Amino acid sequence: MAEEQKEAPTMEDIPKISVFTPIIYVSLLLGVFVVFSVVYRKKRLRKLQAFEPLFGPNRPAELYDFMKMQAINPGVPKEQKPHEKVLKAALLRRGVEAVRRSMKLKEFEPTFTRLYQEGLIGDDIHQQYGIQVKFQELELQDIVKDVEGFKKGWAQTFFPTAQEICFNEALRRRLYAMDDRKQQLSELWHYHVSESEKKLSQQSPVKSKTEPKEKVAEKVTKKVAEKPKVVEEKAEKVVDEKPKVEEVHVADLD
């Protein structure tokens, strides 16, 4: 029985593990994660650089950033720096453009979602829309910071004013579009009228459906021949009435 029992392991049989082994293991894991994050960020950055925005260039935002840099730059002389009111007006124009784009994105959201669910658009277009929405949110946050930097509490009246300006400009654009459409339709209408007149002039003249005078005279004579008695009676009445009128006139003269 003693032979069958296993001998207890001694200290010499246990493998020795260095203190640096877990440190090396953890450092290797951290290095792999760092490399992966760097590669992933570079790949994502390339995608963002290749991203085509749904809207065109934001001119009001570019103008405001340029004027803000001039106001902050100490190298620019004081006479060339923009006034505070000018900066506020430029910021308001930037806010109007941001409100307009945000409203457009909210308006197109159900359309993009439905098209993506039905498979009519790919993942790239859907991601493009999502990136544009996030970019617009960052734009609004940046505007809020600048607004609060000018005056605390101004954001409460800033965005309603920007929204009202946006609605007025949209209404004005529609009115101008109606005027342009009216001019185009008038030009098109005159063109069609001229073309129709040319076609009518080229066509042969239409024959009149009125009967000639000879046929009309024949019909009248036939009717008269059919009713001779009526005509004779009328003639006799006329002849009888004339002498009576003359006799009355003679008696009056006497």
C-alpha cells in the first residue's frame, strides 16, 4: 500500500514563475489593444475624410470663424477687428443655417429609415445620414457655447429668432420661385399659341356649312306656293285698309 501511494511533491518539483511574467503578459495585452485602437481610429478617420456631406459648404459658419479669429488674433490692429455687433450678426446667420439644416434632417429622417428598411439604400448612405446628424448636433452645441460666451441667457431668445428668420427666408424663396415659374409658364404658353397659329394658317380653309342664296330662295317660293290663300287674304286686307285712311284724311281737311 505504501508503494502505491504517491509521493508528495517537493519544492524542487514545483516550477518557479518569475515576478515579471504577469507584468510582461499585461504589457503585451495593453500593447495589442493600443495598436488595435490606433489602427481602428486611423481607419475611421479615413472614412470620415472620405465622407461626402449631404449639404453644401456652410458659408455662414466659415465667415463667422474667420471673423472670430480676426477678433481674437492680437496681431490684427484694432481698426481691422470686427465689431461685437458684427460678430453677433454673423453668429445669428450661422444659427439660421444650422436651424435650417437640422429641420431638413428631421424632415428626411422617416424617408431614409423606410428606404433603408426596404433595402433601397445601402449601409454607406445610411451611415452618411447618421454622421451628418451627429455633425449637426455638434454644430448646434458649438453655437450654444458661443452664444453664452457673448451673454448668458441669450440662447433662450437666440434660437427662436433664428427659427423665425429661417421661416421668413423659406417663404420668400417660395414666392420668388412662383414668380420664376410664372415667367416660364408664360413663355411656354406664348410658344404654344404661336405654334398653334402657324398650324391653323397652314391648314386649308374650312368650307362654310351655310346654304347658298339660290337654295334659300327656292325654299321660300315653295312655302309661298303651298299657302296661297293666306297670302291672298293678307293682300286683300291691305288693299281695303288704304282707301279708308285716305277718306278720313279728306274729311278732316274739309
